[in-house]
Amino acid sequence: MSLKNFAKAAGLGALLCSTSANAAIVLSYAPGDAVYSGVAPVIDFDTPTPEFTGAIVSGTVSGEFTEPLGASGNYGAVGPLLGSPETLDLSGIPGDLAAISFIWGSVDFNNVLNVLDASDSVIFSLTGKQLLDFGAPGGLPYTTEELNPIVTLSFTDGDLGSAKKLQFSSEKNSFEFDNFAVNAVPEPATWAFMIFGFGAIGTAMRRRRSSKVALAPA
């Protein structure tokens, strides 16, 4: 089975411990596609994106930035010529973030991704070199599927809901990214409201059935 097919069938995963106690972040990687087929993104840079502090670009400019495989329009990029580091604020997404996935374009050794909490402290850090060592093979053209992977960070235990921002930096070349999808767990108050709502609906349905039985002819 090829690397691409194996990754898509089973995923490549490893448990990476965060800086907080009793917590962990799971990294998974899968080669990208020429036409994006991942989870529907909540941020794709094709509409106004005040959450991102950096440059939003399109196409490819030699020596500056390369369009990620699977991008269908605008995308975010950082680097010496574009500004670095820059952040993407995810704090406006309701619920506790359980997972974040996105296209990591043309993986490069100098790319650095930091996950920040509400106090802007780094709770997880990943470099392009680590990603290449983890599963993305080096030595390939930057436009290949393996070097434009869909990267997913899954938050467990004490890190569930702690991720608030993503910080991107690159000292050389560019770090390109697009199509951010999230899996958010409703907050406890939301769960309580939903449970109350379901209970009220159930009560109303029982009362309706009881009324029909009482009014039925003998």
C-alpha cells in the first residue's frame, strides 16, 4: 500500500505531550489532494478574515509564496517578506476546541506552528522539520500531495478547549496554510440547555399522546 493510501486509510498518528500536566495533543497527518476533500472549513480566507493578522494572498509568486495544493482561492502566508510571526485567533468559535485541521502548504524546515492558550502561552509547538520526520517525506517537489498535507491536532484531557490561537512563523521561505476546520465540544451550559430542551420536547409529546387517548371514543 502506498504512503498516500495508507495515510488516508488509517492515518499516521503519534501522541505528543504538551507542556501542561496530564494532557496531550495528538498529531495526525494525511497527504493532501489537488481538490480539497477534507472537513468543511470554518476559515478559508475567501471571505473577510479579521481573525488573521498576516498576509492573505492567492496564486504563486516565485521566491515568495506557493499556493497550497487543495487551496481554491485565497490562503494565508507568513515569511520574511510577508510578516512573521502572525496569528489566527480561534477564540470566537463557540465551545471547547477538540480538534483543528488545515492544509499545511509546501512543508519547509523553517516553518513553525505554535498553539497558544488564552494567555498567549505556548502549549504546543511543531516545526516543519518535525512534520517531515513524522510522516511527510522530504526531497519531493513542493507541489506534491505529501508535502501539502492535511494536518490535524486533537486536544485531549487538560488541553481540551485550551487552544485559542495558532501562531505561524518562518525565518526562510514561506509558511502557507488554508482551509481550517474545527471540532468543538459544546460548553457545559450549552449541554444543560440542550438536555433541558430535549426533556421539554419529550414531556410535550407524552402529554399530546395522553390527550389523544383520553379523547378517543369508547
